[in-house]
Amino acid sequence: MKLYYSNASPFARKVLVAAHELGLADRIELVTAMVTPTAANPEVAAANPLSKVPTLITDDGQAIYDSRVIVDYLDTLGARTLAPTSGAARFAVLTELAAADGLLDAALLARYEQMLRPEPLRWADWTQGQLDKVRRTLDHFETLTLKAEGDVGIVEIAVACGLGYLDFRFASEDWRATRPKLAAFYAVFSQRPSWPITDPAR
């Protein structure tokens, strides 16, 4: 398999951590791809018309994109799964995953506004609105009990990727100060072997 990715993308990191947790990382060739919202990458766009990472090419040449879909595909290949495969439990997990992915979306939109939009056109209220989504979602996850040891699931992976991205791109966002459960979760999760080898700052 081949994965188009950017090491700075929290969605790509989610896929990479999932692959490591499932024991599949050594089956995936990593291809660094530069993509931005304003410039398509021709190689990625040939496989994914959205020209977004991560995009996975399977061993039989099928393109799979959107990190949730890629992780679902990887779930069919591993010895275990990162989410329930059916029933109410699956939809409960997918709902929490939507919240975690929404946090990543909001953080990325705030980052794009700060770094890609020309300074005279930047909209402070937009950035604030996106970061407010991040903070509310963090408050939501603070109310849950997330597993950091043993066989973790895709929600834990996605939440950890969100927290890691905040540390990477929004270091001034002191999310630990009022969320001790999340801070404790992240302190333990970040000791997993899958974490340092997917660190965008390495």
C-alpha cells in the first residue's frame, strides 16, 4: 500500500498511528505530498480529486481517501479493529469520532486563516470561532473516560492527535490547565510506541 501524507497533518497522523496500532505500518509505503487549500498536488489529485492528504492506494490500486474511510479499511486488514463493526456501539464510537475529527477540522481552519490568508484579509472572528469549537470539544472529551493503555480505539487515537496538533501549532492554547483528565490521558498515551515515531516535529 502507498499513503500520500504530510507529517504536519493531524489526519495523516491519525492514519499512521492507527496503522502502527494495528500492526500494519510496515505494509505501507509513505509518500510525502505537499498540498494546500489553494494549490492542488497533481500526483495526489490523480488519485483523489479533492487533492487532500491522507490518500491511500491499496495493493490492488484502489484509491481510498478521508482518514475515517482509510482507518475503516485498515480495520479490515488487522488482527483486531479500532472500532466496533456494527450495532449501537459502532454509532456511539463514530459519533465521538466525528467530534474528534471536527476538532481537527476547526484547528486546521484556524491555522490556515493565520498562516495562508494574506494578513490584510484575515478575519479574527473566524479564527476565534474555530478555536471556540476546539475548546468546547475538549471540554466534552474531558467528561469522558478515555483509554490510554492496552488496546486503544480510534476515538482515543483521534483525540490524542488533536491534542498533539494543538501542542504543535497552538502552543499558547493551554488546554491542560483546566482539563486534568485529558492531560493525564495524553501523558500516558504519548508513551505508546506509535506516538513518537509519528511526531510531526521529529
